[in-house]
Amino acid sequence: MTGLTAQQLDRAQGVLLGTAAGDALGAGYEFGPPLDDDVTVVMNGGGPFGWAPGEWTDDTSMALAIAEVAASGADLRGEGAQDAVVARWAAWAVDASDVGAQTRQVLTAVRDGGPGQAGGSAARRDGRERPTGAAARARYAARGLHEASGRSAGNGSLMRTAPVALAYLGDPAGLAAAAAALSALTHYDPEAGEACVLWCLAIRHAVLTGELDARAGLAGLPAARRAGWAARLTVAEQGRPRDFEQNGWVVHALQGAWSAIARTGPGTPGQPRLALEAAVRGGRDTDTVAAIAGGLAGAASGAAAVPAGWREKVHGWPGLRADGLAELTVKIVGR
């Protein structure tokens, strides 16, 4: 989207940087318990996967694969663009130290050329032919995983969704369609897609206006689903990030992220630092909740508001640092 003001461009650059900063901040605390409000949160790396200080995890890496394809000018709603995204994920996952269990099963099926563990051993399932394209294989495997387990509403699609907002700043309907489609590549449950649509529309609103309002995305959801999500946002505002204990579930991950933002006062000095620290103190899936919060908080506050110490440290796959995230953002929004 051309024609952004300097302030809007700074806020757009805050999306990827905020995601990466939250991710890297939370990486060292992943799977840990909630922390008291007075505990200092630091970007020192470590954690169960031994991250370097400032190194982001799978959350940002998967988001950047989407961002790369968006920066090429491809329409993320198209099959070719989605094939490219899935292929990039599959190549990344080969050597990645941390890939979510659900996502790993889907990507393994894609690399193996069939449904594999996620979709069962039969060449057909319920009369459906095994597809051949990367995106189609991913969707097929994601559906098979859902049908086999009865659950696929993990937080793994929401954590990577922020770049979609950047690609459709001028097209909210296109944004909603792309967010849902990219979610479905690994997460068949429509609730995961709804969360991505809601969050991406809120990010878009924040970039364009500077306002933090998660309800800005409700209009992009099916009419029958809006009241339920609005109620969930209210619960998040009334609680603390630690209250959403099952934050591996997309709903609790979103609520934990919005709670962290709401508790620290949207628009107050110290954002997005205060929000990301609050997200990490919520415990458990800390990198993911903080990455989700970072995408939205960064969209409202801008890249310049991300603490300099964090900007200097953040880095990760595919060999980018803060300046690379900024350049990638410019390529996306300039299309």
C-alpha cells in the first residue's frame, strides 16, 4: 500500500519488529510458570532450546516466510503464493530446533509427498484424492490431523499471522480471506482462522490509526461468531495473562496477548515494552503469546518505540536483524 505517512510507515515497521522482539523476549521463559509482576524480564535467551540472546523462534521464522512471499508481490490468497509459503516452511523446518507438534506433522507430510502421519496411510480419505501441490497437501494433512484427533485449534497459525496485515492494509476483505486461508494450511479448525482474521484486522487498524482496538476486527468475522469473540475480549480485559493457562490453545493465546496489552494501558508511555513483559510474565507458551502481543503493540507504537536494547539484539532465521525486518516491511507495504 503506497502513500503511507512517515508515522504509518514506522508503525508498519513495528509489526515485524514487535513480533520478533516479543518472541525473543519470551524464548528464555518458554514452558515456565507465571511470574510475579515485580520480576524483571530480560532478553537473555536460553530456555529449553538454548536460544542465543535476542534470537527469535519458530513464531517469527514462520511469519517471515509469509512476509517474504508477500514482499514478492504475490497475492497470498493465490495457490501459487501459498505453495511458496508452504515450501519455505518445509525447508526451514528441516533444521529448525523448535517446530510446533501440529505444524511439524503437517510439514512432514508435505515433504514426504503425501498425508503421512497427519493424514493417515490411505491414498484416499473419504473419497478425496491425495493432492499434489504443496499448499493442497498441507491443507489435506491438516484436515486429516483434525479428523484423527478432533482438535487443531492450536496457536501455531496465530503466532505467524502478522505479516498478512501488512500485505492488505488497503483491502480489509482481502486481508480476512488471506489470513483464514494461511491459517488453514496447518490448522483446520476454523477457530484458528477466526483468531487470525481478528488479530490481523486489529493490526491493520493500529498501523493506519495508531489505535489499539482488538474489536476493530470483529466485523471481519462471520456474523454468528462476533458476539462470542467480543465476549472473549472482555474476559481478557478483566483478567491477567496468567489466567489463560491453556495458552497453547489459540483462544487463550489471543486472550493472554490482549490481556497483556490491555493491562498495560494502550497508548501509554512504555508500550510496547510493558505489554511484552506482561505477556512473558503470564508463563507457559511465553514466546508465542509475547510474539502475538508484539505484532499488535508494535503496530500501534511503531518501531521507534521498541527498546533500543531489544532492536540491537533481535536476530534469527533466515539471517535477518532489525534492519532487515524494516527493509522487508517496506517491500511489502510498497507493493
